[in-house]
Amino acid sequence: MSTTGSTPAHQAPAPPGEDPRGVPRTRRGGNVQSMVLSMAVILGLVAVVVWALPRPSSIQQPPADVAGTAAGAGAELPFTPPVPAVPQGWTATSAQVNRSTDGVLTWHVGYRTDEGEYVALEVARDATAAWQRAQTGGGAEDGALEVDGQQWERLLQEDRGRRALVRTEDGVTVVAAGQAGYPVLVELVRATEAGWAAAGGQGAPAP
């Protein structure tokens, strides 16, 4: 005698994609593929956003405050630190007092010209020969140059393309140097003289 509602001894095999209870199996391969595609889409969107964002070509530093630094340095230097009246387009990159070679107290100002060349002004009283070699890179004599009636010595460090103009007056030595041509250094020399003229001369500041 059979019992109504009893479970048959043998069940038909479950269809593909289902377990014996009739619940669909998880398609793991499909899930992984979907995740990979989603990540690819997200990364693509991020790349587009990053590419579209504006980026500065270089980090711009604010110009050095030559006049302000000179005002503070005047008390410690045995001469008036010049504030060069440089051409328009030149940017001051540094201005400071250094204890340089042989302990010589030096007024240093660096500039980037409108052509992107770097030039520097070095001024010191009672400068030594070693100090001058250090400021000019040990450049060799390259003749002389007259600037507004004053004779300047030309020095050339040929392997590095570095040039310098040097002059000493009343114990104060001025060096205009850099990897630029002599005409650019002449501009720095004239700017320095104009700065000194505006300050009343290059002598030691009044106590």
C-alpha cells in the first residue's frame, strides 16, 4: 500500500544552474567578469578626470625681497648693500648676507633674467684672492671691458660657459657673474650702480 504525499525514492536530476532544492546556483565566473568590467570603467573615468584637470607647468616661487633684505643687512655690512635697478622682466631669486670664503662677509643677490638666464651679484669689502676665485668659479682672464667710463676685468670659466665682470673701488669688490653673455652682465653692473646712486653711494652706512 502506498502513502499519499510521500517523497519518491528517486528524484530527477536538477536542471543546470539549480541545486537539488530548485535554488539557482551563483554564476561565479559571471560575477568576476562583471567586477573587472566595472573597475575598468571606473579607472577610465578617473583617468579622464585627472587628464582634464589643469596642472601648473612649474612651481613658481615668490620673488626675493631685495630692498627689504638690504635694509636689514645694512647694519651688519661695512658698505651700503646695493639694490640693483634691474630691467623689467628680471626676477630676484635670492638676497642675503653670506659669510663666504676666508670668512669674507658678502652681499649676494641672484636674478633670473627675462631670457631665463641666472646671474648673481656678489659684493664684499677687503675681499681676498681666494674669495674672488670662489665667486668667479676660478675663471681665467678674458680681457677688460669699459662700462660707463669704468674698467671691469672679464673672467671666463670656459668649460661651464660662466662669465664674470669684476671691479674693486675703495676696498669694495663687485662681481657680476653667471652663465650669460657679457652684455647681460653689463646690464647687472649698470643696475647695481644705479641702485647705489639711489642709495647715496657705496660707502659704509652711517652708524
